[in-house]
Amino acid sequence: MPRARYEAAGGGWTNIASGRLQAQADQELEQQWAGALGEDPGDEPLPLAAPEEGQPFARIHIPALGEDAVHTVVEGTRDEDLRTGPGRYAGC
């Protein structure tokens, strides 16, 4: 029984830590988008810069998981990237 409690407690801490990383990534993405809105692209769209590994670049909404299932997507699939949230294969 102690093992089950340990695993449950560990999973809870992982969710809390991941939630904090997701909130930071979401804030960073908002700042990126706010900065991009301040630029005047003229008539031609600006090319998108490829995101660095670990950098947030998009949001995904999965309605099947609930109305609030919106997550910031980061570039990369390394362990540290996936702790933050859903990742995308780098360079794709």
C-alpha cells in the first residue's frame, strides 16, 4: 500500500510542476504574439521564424477532453519539452 500512495503523490507533483511550466509557456506565447501584432507587415505576410527547441509556438484545443482543454504546444519532443506540454517533432 505505501507504494500506491507514493506513486499517487508523485503523479500529483508532476501535474503541478507541468501546470506551472505550461502557464509559463502560455505567457511567453502571449508575449510573442503581442509583439508580432505591433509590427506592420504591409501587404505581404511575414515569413514565420522556425521556433527553437522548447519554445512555445501554438495552441491546441481538444474538445473531447473538455472545454478547458487548451494547451500551449512547444517545439521538440525531449523530456524537458514534454514536461511543459504537447510537443512537435523539431523541424516539422
